[in-house]
Amino acid sequence: MTETLPTVRQAQQPGDAKPGLRIAMIGHGFMGAAHSQGWRVAPRFFDLPLHPEMAVLVGRTGADASAAAWGWGEAATDWREVIARDDIDVIDIVTPGDTHAEIAVAALAAGKHVLCEKPLANTVAEAEAMDAAATDAAARGVRSMVGFTYRRVPATTFARDLVAQGRIGEIRQVRAEYLQDWLTDAESPLTWRLDKELAGSGALGDIGAHAIDLTEYITGQKVTTVSGIIETLVAERPVLGEGSGLSGTAGTTRGPVTVDDLALFTGRLESGALASFEATRFRTGRKNALRIEISGSKGAIAFDLERLNELEFYDATLPETQLGFQRILVTEHDHPYLAPWWPTGHMLGYEHGFSHQVVDFVTAIADGTQPRPSFADGLHVQRVLDAVERSSNAGSAWTPTGS
Amino acid sequence: MTETLPTVRQAQQPGDAKPGLRIAMIGHGFMGAAHSQGWRVAPRFFDLPLHPEMAVLVGRTGADASAAAWGWGEAATDWREVIARDDIDVIDIVTPGDTHAEIAVAALAAGKHVLCEKPLANTVAEAEAMDAAATDAAARGVRSMVGFTYRRVPATTFARDLVAQGRIGEIRQVRAEYLQDWLTDAESPLTWRLDKELAGSGALGDIGAHAIDLTEYITGQKVTTVSGIIETLVAERPVLGEGSGLSGTAGTTRGPVTVDDLALFTGRLESGALASFEATRFRTGRKNALRIEISGSKGAIAFDLERLNELEFYDATLPETQLGFQRILVTEHDHPYLAPWWPTGHMLGYEHGFSHQVVDFVTAIADGTQPRPSFADGLHVQRVLDAVERSSNAGSAWTPTGS
Amino acid sequence: MTETLPTVRQAQQPGDAKPGLRIAMIGHGFMGAAHSQGWRVAPRFFDLPLHPEMAVLVGRTGADASAAAWGWGEAATDWREVIARDDIDVIDIVTPGDTHAEIAVAALAAGKHVLCEKPLANTVAEAEAMDAAATDAAARGVRSMVGFTYRRVPATTFARDLVAQGRIGEIRQVRAEYLQDWLTDAESPLTWRLDKELAGSGALGDIGAHAIDLTEYITGQKVTTVSGIIETLVAERPVLGEGSGLSGTAGTTRGPVTVDDLALFTGRLESGALASFEATRFRTGRKNALRIEISGSKGAIAFDLERLNELEFYDATLPETQLGFQRILVTEHDHPYLAPWWPTGHMLGYEHGFSHQVVDFVTAIADGTQPRPSFADGLHVQRVLDAVERSSNAGSAWTPTGS
Amino acid sequence: MTETLPTVRQAQQPGDAKPGLRIAMIGHGFMGAAHSQGWRVAPRFFDLPLHPEMAVLVGRTGADASAAAWGWGEAATDWREVIARDDIDVIDIVTPGDTHAEIAVAALAAGKHVLCEKPLANTVAEAEAMDAAATDAAARGVRSMVGFTYRRVPATTFARDLVAQGRIGEIRQVRAEYLQDWLTDAESPLTWRLDKELAGSGALGDIGAHAIDLTEYITGQKVTTVSGIIETLVAERPVLGEGSGLSGTAGTTRGPVTVDDLALFTGRLESGALASFEATRFRTGRKNALRIEISGSKGAIAFDLERLNELEFYDATLPETQLGFQRILVTEHDHPYLAPWWPTGHMLGYEHGFSHQVVDFVTAIADGTQPRPSFADGLHVQRVLDAVERSSNAGSAWTPTGS
């Protein structure tokens, strides 16, 4: 079970000596499937400077089956042992947030490049430790990156480019929201995601983090202070399965929801502009609506993840009779990340961001540059999340993010 | 100049003795044109219990021309004289907000029914006086109503009906926003609307008031407490015309903007649900986007004034594979207010709300019932606006609206 | 019943001697209500060179009530008598199509300006007679126009302007469709609109005529030859009311549908470009979707009457990464017809086209110019309709329109 | 170069003896990349009954590099030799259409299962030979399928299901169009796709074929007779590269476009309902708009490939005030093909259809059933294309498809 994939490596490099980059992925839930698809597909479409090899998948239970299903060369159960191996170059962390810090710090100390899923950690303290470890590691040429893949939807990257080029002028306001509805039903069960011990946070940390990161990424500005409220709309939910108690009948036992269902907050950007945020699992009918609209003195851009191949752009410098939001299909050869994919008008999906993440991470490793979003970027998002929670506890008082 | 319009009255009522209702309108700006269209058109499509006659238009200057253009029987300059006349039944107030209280209180005292444009007043104190006068007048059979006409877009009325029928279940959250962009250009001049003395308020009072009223109308719940921020994004603007100073050349003199450009706030409804609000004149590319989305336990509704003939409805009780927002064209015979208009699929415009307002006001007068939105409703909106301003001054502290 | 509306006339012209233009409208169905609204409202918003007076409404039965409801000065039953009157300047024909020719020819002969609802006539022969009469009348300074009001939606007029300015370059193709669904239900009854004797045509003449006229208007080109098919999808329908027969119970008697339900045809424009047309009452869910998309060498425009305040414009000369259809809200001051109406972003409705029609017709009368669409334009549309029907009968053979 | 991928096979099947299915793909253009992605990804998400192995990629030139890039076990140059090999189970044909017949007939004769890209062939005669070979092969348990992957977008499959369940009732009409714009620029060069010798057909065969197949798939009905026109809008284009002649300078030489740019036709379905089709490379601004709308007596469905994760559904049986097209996000667990992919609201892209194609083809092979679309289905589409071309040559005369 420990051998690599030599045949594939040969096939990949006929008469070519492209160096390999051996990956171990820790964790194998939903994000494990998505990261696996990124590692699998990226080298088939992009000409990477290093050839990633899906070497080891690590999981406490069931890793064998996942490794087989997803095409990892072998499975392992102890992440410490894998980190200690000389034949592993990269640790890809897709475990729940409470384990990120320990694994990442250890991996960086062992000289492994680290890709860590968002959120960077469950607490600011953990994230600070990770950021410190990343800084140390960078001095030794070891790279680290956090997995905010929605930066790598071509439309959001293109939005960032338009903003950077001054196409919307000075930023006046931002509206960023991430709307889901899977908790609308009050009888929806009490899963681990609703337990603060395990999940760390609710809508705020899970999806609000994306809205914050995307805002900071596209505007190029940090959120410096926040005022807001987080709230749990349904306080108790049915406990699932065995945990429902010895004497209880199905559905009769209820347990407390200990994370937020909803976060509403306002932040101020470095330039002074205000940004309004919403993260919720209760916007009935909205399935995965990460939306951002940035209003500037010369134009505006609007994006909705439910139509991820489109970017709306408004050019306020046109004659008054010709003003209007323009639906740009971000599928042209010259749009970000698009060249190796399909012809114009052939859509990309959710998972393509994971291939783009692999491209950027592997390229940064080969080039010896700092990939973004860095652990420092991830730490900052963590500080914003923390400040929102503290503001909520303080009656929505304005709370600095410490950045 | 004081005679009525006998020919029209006869034409209106062949063999019919429908009593007349003589209207005097005070003010003749943009709202004057809109109200005139309402008085002119409503009786041509709806079978009203009383026949409104456009008797007198009152304005300090230029009322003659406006009366002629809009078809009022005569013009006058002194509103007090007009209120004192026995042949006037209704006073329609479309002057700036700082004059509403004085006129309305006097008119009600004189036994005239009063229709008053929104916002009800520029201050809570004024609004309270008006509400007290309205209560007194009601005891004498004299009616009063405030002009939040966006309640009378058929799609919003229908939304209210769907909510009242329980089609979206228990309300979980509300998002209400009124987005405009006419101040995006920092060189846009300093008009009276940007002067607190005259306008009372900026985006908050002008358009935020609509977002608040529509939320309270559709949900049937009041906003009880708020936390938010109001802000002026462009602090100084070019002074227009004579006011630009003796020695200044055109455009060189600048004056301070003394009202808000932007208001972001969160409110709690009576049921405890949170509502997130935005009112802004800086959302580049958004011209008149009064939007509301109400998320409930069984469904959701969404409306955008830029597509005012449409209502989006989401029925969460459908099978999972058939869920989706439904674009209802609110142009069917059985939709609110629609029967007397055009066939299915023939669109209404902005001004039709003013005809519907006439219908409801005249009907309430004839029936001897309290028309809505009442002055009490208008006072409540004023209190919410005031609470938002106070919250903003208090670092976004949660502030009760006193309702 | 014959007196005019002197009070209104005075009110309209304080110190002004704007000459009057006395209108008699013949017919008082749905189109009568729409035309009345045009005559009523246009002079209140637009500064017309002549002042239209709603003098006489003519109808065989019930004209009194309609005249009263709509505000016409008097009612009459015999159109010939009204045409003979010296105090009438304009005849507005809103009767069914089978009577247009006789009335219009007589009115023009009597020196009355004529506005005639579309379709110009039920047959090409009738339309030819009307066109000849119009040509004769024009030589005497008498004007005539046919009522294709969808040319006067600001968005379609603006589309015409963009095309005329070369903004979409050389026209490559056109798609024009008018989709309704009110016959989807096979149990929908057999109304007069489904009887060829009375209605002349079905979907083809009723709504296909609009698609043809709009195509010719916006492109500036005539359809020269056509190939197509018309078809009746539901051959028999329930007969309504008394006509259901002596012995039949309600709903048991059925009669034949003698007009088309659906027309699909292709036409060639003068430039050689192909245009594809559809007119149907069976496109389930489409209520009033008159849509046109014109594709050119440099751009494209797209319009949908269900969103009549919007025009989509595509500028193919932009850089490749910035291409996209732009949703222009056609509500700016400088858009066609918009200046006298409401501020930006305040929507117009279906009926506003009838005011714009009044503006253009009255202006042409005052200026002594030929208003468009002329009877010649209406005749041409009639010829296209006729050619489609002949093509359908000839197995879709290409059939010249004779233009 | 001939060895298989044993490591991957082991990884795929820990403790499992899932039999392998060895694939050889002939051709390596754009479609080769798409098919490779299908073979690569499908087994990682779906539990296939047989394990596909990407064994051999065949190409006259450059196959080595493509095989390496895409992960095929080996490369080969002679398809006949590969077909003769015992260790190959499936031949996947992605060459240009003029070679399909020879390869497919030979492969089926050799007992290989065949997946053939659309269009099945360049002529009806070739397609007939292929269908005959497929019928013979099927008797021996050898399977064949044609690659209309747009049937396997979850939204189109779901549309087919809704129609089959009677949710839209009796089909009244169909509109199917495939709109592109890459030839809008008259200076766009003369590629092989514009040469009838090589491409067989233009817009009609390339993209019109998809519109026909999707119509027949969703409705479950064949097109029996057609009337239409095909046309070349730009007759000559610049010749590219060396072929531009000895003495010519770049861009000065022009050659004839010998295929159609545009096809407009009407077809009749087996039930008698009419379907209107358009296939064009000149609809400026439309990049890849394969759209279909099916109108029925009880409802309608509408789909647009530019928003491929959405299906619009109209339920005409709802109360009149609640009618409207519903935007269903086809990303639920119970939607077709969705279960193994991502959570609700996470979008699929263009390429996922190729994985779904692999799933259905491999499953049919394992189950011993006839996969669809069969060569008979592909032959039928070919006959429709041929009938359209003949109709066009015969002045749009109605021409039976012979089905």
C-alpha cells in the first residue's frame, strides 16, 4: 500500500524530467473529495512546474476506501508518522478546524509545505500560532497557504483585476453575503456542525469567512473594525441516532444548538469605506449564494456563486443612456485560469477552484514565492470573525479587528 | 378661478348621483405631478364611491402654470385660505417635510380629510403632534393617511397577502434595501436635498423610510429596536448658482453635505426576527432598487422595484427536486388592484400606485374606516428613523424605537 | 350631451391660445380604454402644439357609460354622423378590424385626420384602399397613422436609434417572437377572436403583426419574402352562452376554431438578412412576451415586452474579456419620450405608449408632416401577413410580400 | 508503452475484484480532452460496475504528448492495430466525422464496444452502415453509443423526467436553438470547420444536431418532417497560414466558405406538434446558448446551456395568481447524476456530462443493455440534418426525415 504511481508518472512526462511533488492529504470528508479532484485534474490541464503525486491519504478510519476511491497511492492512519516521512513534500489539511493548528505547526516544523483548508483555525490563538510557524517556515523556504478557493473562481479573480486596474474607481461601499437555507426547517437535526465544541462557529465562521475573505481579496483592503450581531434562530433541534438517549423515541430528544445560525455585521475597510455583511443558513430558497457587490466612483462589480461563470460589471463612465450592468460570461481564453480549459461559453463548476488552487500553490512552491491567501491572511479573517462575535456580545459595539 | 368642473362631473355620472369629493393639493413638485396623475386617472378605471374633483392647487409661486398643466380647476397661493373654505373636502399635502405638521394639523382641525406625503414629518415631535391631531379628527369622522405608495404596487400587496395567508410560514429574517446611485459622482452638486435644515434627513429618511414601511407592511410587524450607522461619504460638494459666493468662479465654492449618504442598520421585529436594512445613494448602477426579501419557515418572497410587475415566490413545501424561486407576473385579474387595468401581461408603471392610493383613501372616506398607512404608522416609521440616527450617534448601540 | 369641456380647456391654457384638436373615438373596447388614457394623459405631461379634446365617443351600444367613465364630452351612436360634423378634427378608430377600411376611408374623405388601430385591416385589399385614401388625403394636408404602439416603448425607440447609429453594425439576423399562452387550456371557450369572419386572423394577425412591424421599424428594412406555416392546435372549443344551442347543456356544444393558434415563419429583409418569426397563443407561461433580438456585425440588441423598461445591448467592439449583454434601464431623461415623465429608475407601463402615440400624431398634424407608422407601413405589414398565409397554404414555399 | 496501470487498479479496488474495462481512444483534439476527463473522473465519484482503464490513446501525430498529458497508459499511431488487440475492450472515437464510419464499423466487427462522438457521421449513408453494424454487434453483446452529452446535463435529464411524468401535459410546441457568435467577425479566418469536405456541415451539423437530439430526447418523439433554410452569411474569408498561396501576403488571400453559417427550420414531431429550430454562429453575444423550451397543456420547461445548473419549470395547474416560471437549481441529491457530486448549490460544469456519459455507457456494457443515444438515434439525427439540407435546396419544401 505504500508504493507510488510510477506508470502514471512516466505517462505524464515522456522524455521529460519534471520533478515530482509528493502530497499527503490529512482528512477525507467532503473537502477531501474536492481537494483530491484538484490534485487529480490540475496537472492534466495546466503545465505545472512540478508534478504533484497523490501519495498518501491519512484518516483515522476508512482511509483505505477513500484512498482507493479517489486514487491516492496509499492510506495511513497516523498523521504524525506521515509528516515524519522523507518522501512527502506537501501536507494538505482537510480535517475539521479544531485540528488544523496542531497538524500545520508540526508539518511546517518538519519542513513540509502546507495547504490548509479554511477556516485557518477555530480560535485566534491557534491561528496566531500557525501564522508564526508559517513565518518561521517561510524563512526556510517552506510554503503555506489557506484554502479560500472562491478567490479562484475565474469571475472573482477577474473582479479583483478590474478593481486593481481602477475600472470601478474609488470604492464607496461593499455588500457581501453568503446565503444558505439548509437550517430553515426547525426539525432539521442537530449535527456536529451545530456544536460549538466541534465546529467552532456556525454560519459566521463557516460561510461568513468566505464573504470576508472575498471582500478583502477583491478590494485589496482589510476590515479594520466591525459592529454586528450573531444569533441562533432555532435554539434546540432533534438529536440524531444513538445519542438520542436510552428511553427516548426517535425525534423526541432535543439538544441545544450552540453555534450561530445567522450573522449580520458591518465592517470598515482600510480606506474608510463601509462593507455590509450577512452570513446565514436561514435565507429560504438560497442554496449557496455567496454574493458580493462592490460600488465605486467609476463603476461596480457584482458576483453570485450560484451563477459562478458570470460577472456583472457596470461602467459608470459610459454615456448616461448606455449605462447598465453587463453580464460578462467569464469563459474567454484571456480570463484568469481559463486558457487550458474549454472553448468560450463552456462552463466551469464548483470544483475547478480546487484545480486553480493546486496550480497557484505548486507554482509558488516551485518559484519560491509566498502563495496567497497566506496564513497571515487566514489569521486576519479569524480576527474579523472573533471581533464580530465580541461585538455581538457587547451590544454591537464597534470592535477593532486588530489588523 | 374658483369654479368647479361641472362638465366632467356630468360626464362621469350619466343618470347617477355619485357625490363629489373636492380636493385641494398643496405643493406642486415631482410629488405633485404624481398625485395629480393619481387623482386624474383613478376614477377613470376604478368605480369609486365618491367622485374626486381636482379643485384647487396651492403653491406660493407658479401654481397657475402647474394647475393648468395638470388640470386643476384653479390655483391659489395661501394654503390657510384654502383650508378655511367650505367647498373643499380633502387636503393633499405634497410639500417638503418641514411643513407637513403645520398644514396637516390645521387641515384636520378644519375638518378636512388629509392625505400627506411621506415622510410624515421631519421630526418625531412633529409626527406625534400630527398623530394626535389625526386621532382627534378620527373621532369626528375625519380621515388621514400617509403616502407610502409602494405598499400599493400590486406585487407588494400580493406579497403581504401571501405572508398573511401563512404561505411562507413563520418569518425568519428580512432583508430590505433601497439602492440608488445619483450621488456616486463626487462632483454632483449640493442641492437642497443634501441640506439637513431643509431635507431633514438624507438617504435614511428619503428612501430608508420606504424600506422600513414596506417591511412592516408585508410582515405585519413593527421594528422594535435598531442598531446601525449612517454616514456621509462625500463631505463637501460644489455649491450651485448664486450661493457659490461673490468672488468664487463656478464650481470652485464647496459647501458641506449635512445629511447622510448611506444608512446601514439592523432591526428586530416584534416576533424577534432580525431585519437587515440598507438605504444608500451610492450603490453604483442601482437606480431605484427598493428590494425586499422575506425568508420564512415555509417559503420566501422577493421583490425589486426595478421589476415592479414581478414577485418572486419560493414554496419550501414542494418536493426537494422542484424547489426554486418562481417569477410571478403580478398582472392577473385576481391580483390586487389589477382587475380594472389591462389584460394579463400588460405592465403597470411607477405612477399606478398613486391611483391605487386614491382608491383606498376615497373608499375609506366613503366607508368611514381608518385608511392605512395611518399617521400612527407614519409616526412609527419616524421613530425608527430617529432611533437609527441615535444608534449611529451612540456607536451603533441597540436603541428602542419606542413602539 | 354635445357640449365640450370648457373648464378643462381653460385650465389647460391660462393666458395661452393653444389651438384645440377635437377628437372623436369610434369603438370602446379594450383599445378604447387604452386610447382614452393616451388622449387624457399625454397633454398633462407633454407640451403639445395642439390641445386634444376628448369630444365624442361613438359606439352602437353602451357608449354613454363608456364616455362617462373615460371622460369623453359626449357619446354618439352613428359614426357617419360624427364624421360629418364640422367640429371634429380627428377620428380615432378602435373598432374591430373588419370595419377599419370603411370608417377610415370615409373619415379621410371628410378631411379628418385618422388614427387607426392595428391591424390596419383584415385584408390586403382593404388596406390598399385605405393606403390610397391616405395618399389622397395627405395631398390635402390630412394625416393618417396606424397604431403600432410598441414602436413607442422607449426601449424599442432607443433600440431603433442604436441600430440607426450603426452601433450594432451590419444586421446579420433577427429573431422576433410574440408569445402568449391564453389558449393553452383546450377547454378555453370559443370567443369571437377565434372566428375568422370577425377576427380576420388569429395569432398571426393579432400579435405576429407587432413582431413584423417592430422588426421593420428597428431594422429600417422591409420583409421582402417569407416561408412559413400557420396552424390551429385545438380544432374545436366549447361554445359560450346562448349560442351553445337549444338542446345542448352548458359546455357540451363545441364549435370550430377558424383562425390560426400559431405562426412560424422566416422572412428575408431588404439587405438579404434572414429574420425568424413566431407568433403563438400556446407558449405556456409566456403572457405577453413580444421579444426581438437583432444580431449585427458590431453588436446586438434584445428586448422583451415583459420587461419593457429594459433594453439589452451588446457591444462587440469591446475587449474580449469585457464582452457581455448590458441591461440598460431605459428610464433616463435623455432616452426617447422620457424627459417629461419621472426620475431615473421610475418605471413606465404598457399604457404609456398610447400617450407617446398621441404626442407623435398631434405633432405631425401640427407640423404638417407624415406620421409613422403610416397607412403604407400598415399595408406592408398586411402584405407580409397575407404572404405568410399563402406560403403556409403552399407548403411553406417562399412567397414575395410584394413590397 | 503497452503496459497497463496496475497501481491505479489496485488502489481502486482494495479487497475488491471489480473487473477492468480497457479503453482505447482514437483522436486527441478538444473532444479527446473532454472524453479523457470523463474516463478519468467518473470512476472517482461513481461506483461503476466495471473499472475503466485509460489504456491507449491513438493519433497519427503527437499522440505521445497527449497521452502523457491526459494520463493514458500508452500512445499508438495506427487505429487498425489497436482495434486488433485482444487487451482492448472499448473504442472511443473522437476523430473528425468523416472517419467515424470506417473506424466504428471495424471496431464493432472486432467485438469492441464503441462510443462515437457526434455527429454519428458526415452522411446518411455512412450513418446507416454504422447503424447496421451496431445492430449486428448488439446481437453478439457488443454495445455502441453516440456522444450527445447534453442529454446528460442533470437539468436536461430532469426535464426529460418531468415530461415523461406528464408534468407539462400534452406537448403543444417546442423551440430549440443553439446560438453561437464566433463567426460574427467577417475577418475571422477560414478554418477547416468551414470546409464542407472536412466538416461535412456547418452550424447545422455541428450544433443544430444537438438541438435536434435534445428535442427528441426530452419529448420522447422523433422529428418526422422538416421545412427550412440553411445559409452562408459570409461567403469568403481570409485563408490562414501556408495555404494562403505562394505570392499572397498575409490576409490578402480569401477562400470560399462551403458550409452553412445558419440554419432555420421547423419540424413536426410524431404527435403532430411543431418544433422551431435555429442553429447559428452569428447570434452576436451568444456564446454557447443551447436553449430549449417545451410548452405543454399543463406546464412548460425551459433550459439554457449558458446556465446549465438551472431548469425553469412552469406548472400551469397552480392557481392563476401563483403562476410563474420557477428557477430550479438542479443540484439536489435526488436530481439525476447528482448524488455522488457536491452538496446542494455547488455547481457542475460543461465537462461533467462526459463523466455521466461514461457512467451510462459502462453500466450498459456491464448490464448487457442497449445504451442510449444508440447509433439508431444518431442515424435519425443525421436524417433530420439531411432532410433540412434537402428542404433548403427545394425552396423550404416540407421534406420527410424517413423515420
